[in-house]
Amino acid sequence: MKEISLVKKKREALNSEKPQKAKPRSRTGRHALFCKELGDHLNSKRFLIILLLIVVTSFASLYGSISGLEDALESDSNFIFLKLYTSGGSSIPSFTSFIALLGPIVGLALGFDAINSERSGGTLNRLVSQPIYRDSVIIGKFLAGTAIIAIMVFSMGIAIGAVGMYVTGLVPETEEVLRIFVFLFFTVVYVAFWLALSILFSVLCRHTATSALASIAVWIFFAIFMSLVASIVANAVYPVTTEYEALVNSMGNYTLELGLNRISPYYLYSEAVSTIMNPTVRAINAVTMDQLVGAISGYLSFGQSLLLVWPHLVGLAAMMLITFALSYIGFMRQEIRAN
């Protein structure tokens, strides 16, 4: 019996000396940073200002769409509920136009000082000195900003529909609800791209003012000047100054200009939203007279409209992921403790 007990003790001693298996990578740090950043956004005055701006512009667009609903119904009486989002008043743009133009401000405001403010304040060194993985810092900030964007976009989209139902008495059909949901999802991806871009400039620039100005400059270029640049390049490559050149180069000019415009996330988003929210749009590329022969006028189903805008969603998501990947790589390659 003594020998058996000695053998058991030796086995227990050997088992205790064996190296334990490495524990799986904990995500506690990422979750803690996500919750911290989410709380900081919700409690900040910046978030309240952005929320107030979005609320005012959204309900102003709703007022314009309701006041101009009668004129919109005269041209087309189908899919009335979607007109609350796509139609505007005499001097007030539609909700979709407001989001396309002002949505980037939300993303830029949430991320332009995500990293450089921590670095200049000296809190980044303390943050990475904790038992937290470095990549959790930037991933937590991006996910928290995206969560805020999703909350704001879906809240305002649902609020617009609810108030519109209460005021007009309209009840949306199933297809209309699906189109609105896809539109809101597009909007989240679109604004998240600008969030990723602002985080990228926050990583590259040491000062918050520099990153803010760089982000705003890119936004203004894509929203205003990209269409001018695309038109100039297309006219230079395929001139249409004479009747003969217009006859020969019209298709090439239009195709090149359209392709250059689609580099801009603003144009890509606007084209996708106008297609998914307007079932009368049956094509997004050039249509020849041969293709129109035998075509029957009507509305596209939700599935067909989704097939048209699917490449746009993939393009926006790719832009967002590539931009965030660049900011991730830049942040991971920086020497933080020396700053």
C-alpha cells in the first residue's frame, strides 16, 4: 500500500510540473475598450451636437417630403411610403440626399481624434501598458464608432417611418420595409467608411487639427470635385466637341466618366440608394436603343433591385475594410512608448 501511495504522489507531482496548455486569447481587453469608447461617445457633447444636427435635418426632410407628397403622388402613386425618404419639398432636400451629404460628418467627427488625442494627452502609453493587446485599442475604437453610427442611422430611419405613418396614415408594404432596411444598412457601411478614413488620418497625423482638415478635404473632394475631374478626364480621352466626335465617342465618354465617378464613395452610395429606393430604376449603366426594343415598362422587384446594387455594397464594404486595414497596419507599426 505504501508503494502504491508513493507512486500516486509521484504521478501527481509530475502532472503538476507539466506545462499547462496556453489559454486561448482573451478578448476581455477588446470588450472593455469597446464599452469604454461607447460610453465616452454617448456621454460626450460632440455626440449630442451630431445627434441634434441629424435630428433637425431628418425631420426637416420629413416635413419637406410630407408637404410635397401630393405633387409626388401625381407623377407616381405606387410605393408611396418610400417617398417619405426620397422626395423633398420646394426648398428642402430629401432624407436620402441629406444623409448622403451630411452622413460623412458623423463618421469624421467620431474618429478624427481617435488615436492622436490619446497620444498627445499621454493616455495612449498608459493604455497599452495595461494587459491589453495593441490591436484591441484600434479595433475597439472602430467597433464602438460603428455601433454609434448604426444606432443613430437605424433610430432616425425608424423614427422617420413612424412619424410619417402617424401623420399620413400610410402603412408600408413588406417590400417597402425591406428596401428601407437595405437603405439603412447601406448608410451604416457608407458612414463607417468615413469613420475608418478619419481613424486613418488620426493614426498618420500627430495633431487633431491636421487629421480633421485632411478628412474634411477628402470629403469635399469626393462630394464636389470628383464629378468635375471625371468629366474633364472623360472629355480629354473621348472628346465630344463636334458632331462626329459625339457620334463616335459618346458611349466611351459616358462609360469612362461613370467609372471614374464610381471611385467616389459619395457617388457610389447615392447611385445605390436611388436604385434601391426607387423601383422604377431598371438600369444603372448605359442603355442602348437595341436593348430598349421589346422592353416592358414596370417596376423592378426587391430582389432584382438588390442584384443591381449588390456590387455597390461590395465596393463600399471593400473601401471601408481597406481603409481600416491601412489604419490598423499604421497603428501596429508605430512606436507608441517613445511618443
